[in-house]
Amino acid sequence: MDFRTQVAAAGATSQLAVDALLLLIAADTVPAGLDDAIAAAVSDAVRDGDLVLKAGKTLYLHRLPGLKSSRLAVAVAGKDTPKAVKAAAAAGLALLKAQGIKHVGVQIAGVEALQAGHAEAVAAAVGDAAYLYRTTKPSAPAAPALSRITVLARDKAEAERLAGGLSCGAAIAKGVTLARELANRPGNHCTPSDLAAEARRLGKQYKLKVDVLDRKAIEALGMGSFLAVAQGSDQPPRFIVVHYNGAAKKQAPVVLVGKGITFDTGGISLKPGEGMDEMKFDMGGAASVLGTLCAVAELGAKVNLIGVIAASENMPGGKAVKPGDVVTSMSGQTIEILNTDAEGRLVLCDALTYTERFKPAVVVDIATLTGACVIALGAVRSGLFSPDDGLAGELLAAGDAALDPCWRMPVDEEYDEALKSNFADMGNIGGRPGGSITAAMFLKRFTGKLRWAHLDIAGTAWKSGAAKGATGRPVGLLTHYVLSQGQ
């Protein structure tokens, strides 16, 4: 996708040589400054009741007199925030999606001074609109023809701000698309080995160092907890490490750790059959790590970033781990596996211990970890857990900036009591009450040497129902956070 800005003087918008003009109105009245032909058409539509100036309302006009473009789509944001602009852009693009349009000019009206965030919001909406899953669906419609977006500015300074936002937004959109694509692929098309191959492809594209450890190497590291999850599957596990070096070697890296369960049956603690197909999304954390690496590399950020992915399936079988089994983690701590469907924390704990060797500035793990987090926060915000107030604040700010929000959850020591075991250093579950919190407390036991945060994306990594599919979250949040560490 070609994103660019263009300064449009008064009266010039109507003469733009584009396939369609998308007008986003960030106000509850017809904004001043519109070209005469556009202002008259919008005013007439409002007067006649064809357009209501409320958020979410849209209007399509064809071959409007005085407009060089044959198509004008109008979408109302209602407010001047990037969030409102993104929603309006998505609604407006939906009007144009089926028309084979290649070049769209975007005018955001009703905002006193457009900022980078407004342009980034448009890029995000375009990325969502342009994505189409085709890997295992050859009957899907042809890919959208849309290939160029021009966002209009009123002066050179505004154009420079918008260009910065478009650059960031385009990179994040590319990372989000990668994460969505990987998570959408069925379990037989995205095995641990396939995930490793995708990491290598990304490494080749952006000249990243990629290490992939096989079962023998994982065993040599003493990752007994990770291997316990993998032992029930015929698909071999893979431990994937990707290095992006954009800063001096002496700069401590940011490390992102992704849960890469490419299919989760629950193991011996078998999940109900209904909806189990959605457990292909259980590698959403791993997908977001690769998506973030893609976005950061695309931007050439001046930061050192390492992505770590523990990839395996969680399957039942004669070799599968059983409830009550005790395993030894890489840290030396023993774990009583009370429920084999609480497997994400078992692969993550060894991955967190592994990250100590990098002497990281910070470690953030990302996982579709608990149904309890879905109950707590729904599909709007990801769950954020960290004992570090500063880190939590930075991640919250990054999520807000990216329109990819999270919500901080407690990690009070009292919650840790639920993990006590009579037969090991800890159990892997703590009961139903506060389930997302006790899962985080389990991980916290392996982070004593780390500045650490945990993102539970079980409610935000994918959608169910008619819109079933991966969202690519929290690539935006993570990218904004990583970029902030390179400033």
C-alpha cells in the first residue's frame, strides 16, 4: 500500500485526480473550509435527511457536479479524536470496497490541527479493510484493488505531521496483517515448524538473526515444563528466537515472549468440542511478536528487540502429560500440573527463564492465556499485569496511542496463595476465582530477575461469530511501546 500526503489549497480538493474521495467529518455540523461543491452537496444531504451528522453515519454520492473524482464517500466521525476518525474511515472505506478502486483521497474535516495520530488511524483502517484471508480459501473474492491512499493536508507543517503518522501506521498495519494471517491459518497449515519457517522468512526479508531450537536443544536447556506440553503431539516443538538490532550493542534489548500453542485441545483435560476450532488462535501471542518485529524492522527503529516464541501443540495421547504429573521447569522449580488445559503458562515460564541470558531492559510476555480474562474485560481491552508501576504506565500509554488499549489488573501477593501444592513448588492453576490473576502470579514466580509485564489477550486476539478471525492485536500496542524505548 502506497500511503502519502498532499497539500491541498482551498478549492483544490474538488479537482483531485483520484478514483474516490473519502470525506471524514469530525464534527456535528458541516465543517468550514470544504470546497464549494462538496460543502453544498453535504449541506443539501443534511437538509434533506439523507445524512445525519452523528458518528457512524455515511453517504455515497456518484458523479457529483464540480467534483473531478466520480465518487464521493462521506463518513461522520462525530469527534476529532483519532479513535473516532479510525471508525469513520472504516465505515467510509466499506462504501467503496466493492468498486475496484485503486486510489482514494482522504480529507479529514472539522479538526483544528491534524496530528500524526489522525493519519495513523486512517492507515490502520485501510490495513483492516485491505486484508483478506485466502490461504486455504481459493474461492475467496479477488484481493481488493486499493493500492494508494493520499491524505490531504492544509499546509506543509500539517503534511509533515501526517506523513509521520502514515509511516508509523503503515508499518503497524503491515505487522497486524502478518499477525492476522498467521493466526487465521488452520492448525494443519500453521504448525510449530511452519511458525519457525515464517520467522526465518521474516529474518531473511529484514536481515534479522533467527535461531530455531529443536526438541533435542530444548531438552538440553532443561525446559521440562515446555516439553511436558509438547510431549502429547506428533508435531515437534520449536523454540524460536529472533533478534532485531537497531541500536548499539551495549543497549539492553526489549524482549517480547509469545505463547505459540498452534492448536490447543486442552490435552487430557480436554476442551468441549463446540468452538474448539478457534483454538488455532491460541498462538496469537506468537503471531503478535512476529508482527511487531515486522513493524519495528519496517520502521528501522533505533532499538534492540528480541522476539522469543515457545511453539508446540497441546494434544491428548498416550504420551501426553496427565493431571497430577510433576515436572521441573528450566528455573529448577517444580510444577504440579493440575489441569493440562492451563498449558500456556507452562511454555511461557521456561521462555521467561531463558530470556535472563539477554540481560534485558524489559520483558513483556503476550498470551491468549485465560478465559477468565475474557470474562473480566471482554473483547475491548487486553489484560495487563505487572508489579512495576512505571512499566505498566508505559504500556497503558502505548495502548492508548495505538488505539489498542489494555487495562491494568492486580498482582497482590495474596493471590499467590492459590498456587500452593502439596507435591511441588506450585500448582499450575489456582481455581476459578481470579483465574487471570493467578495465571499471572504463576508467571511472576519466574521473573524475579526481570523487569516484567504480562499481556493476556484471550479476549482481544480474535473475534467469533460471523466476523470470526484474528484481529492482530496487540501489535499496535507493542510497536508503540518498543518505539518509545528507542527515543
